[in-house]
Amino acid sequence: MYNTNHILYIYNEKDWKIKKEFRNTLEEIHKDIQDSLTRRNKKFELLIGIGKSVKGYHGLKDSFKDSKAALEYIGLIREATGEKTKSIVDCAKLGFFQIFTNINDKEELRQYIPYSVIKLNKQDKKRNSELISTLECYLSNKQSIRKTSELMNVHPRTVSYRLSKIVDLTGIEFDNSAEILAVRNGIIILKILEQL
């Protein structure tokens, strides 16, 4: 079934012996269609959301809802994984993202953001300082100042200065994996809030 901007494809899992085989087929289909759009100078991007497996037709509505949610948050998923061109999202692999996609109340979501991220966000808005983007890039690149400076197109000393400012403002401990996980999740939630 399709209309101008959605295609719904239902498949029988029994027809696919290995899920990876199905995923590879989807990637080939995606590449063929996207290449065709590019050759025709069309400015469209094909995105594929995979819903959960269901038994019987009565569960198709839930599966469609899951695939739609995966597509709605593809931008955030790209940010979190660092894969800027990711075009296929399986709702079964969203993990903790599913928790946050089901919360539509901004105040409820806000409670999952660590105070350190809130403080940095306020500082960024007040001084246009790019602390959160620097922190996010630094954490996404194995805490490499060199890689962060390359990707942000700034001098390594600028990155070092910003990281020092982040530590001064928040007391973040970069070797504390639990704290860093909370900070990374907080940045993602902040982006979800900006989209609501």
C-alpha cells in the first residue's frame, strides 16, 4: 500500500531464514531507490522504519506505529550513533529511545536531564558558547580533542578551553562511565524536547 510519501510493506518472517538477510535486502532496495532519486535530481531522502514482529493481522497497527516512531526520531538516532546517513531504523533496536518517545509531557521528560546538561544549555543560550555541541562531539569521538577539533572546525586549544569550562561549570568527571551515560542521554532528551 502506498501514497505520495509512505510505502507500507508487510512480509512473512517465515520467508526469511535470517533477519540479517532481510536487512541486507532492505539496504539494497534503499540504495537502488536512493540512487534513482539522485540520478533524477530529486531532493528526496528515502527512510525505512521497521516495526516490531507481530502475529496475525490484528497487530499490524502496532507494528506500523512502531516503524513510524522510529522514523520520527531518526534525526536523534543519527546524532546518538554518530551515523549521519543512517536511513534504516529497526524499532526493536531503539533500546532506551523507546522510553522517551512514549513521553509527550515536556516536564516529565525534563526530569531525566542531569543538572549539568541543563546548566550547560543555559550557558549556551546566554553566551552562545557551543558547550553542549562540543561536549557531545567529544563524547561521540572517544573523548578525542583532535577529532573533535577537526569535526567542529576549531583549533584543539578551543576544544580544550571549552572542556575546561564544562568541568568548571558542572564538575563532570569524564572517567565516570555512569555519569557520562547520563549526560549523553540528557543531551538526547534535550533534543527531543526541542522537537516537541
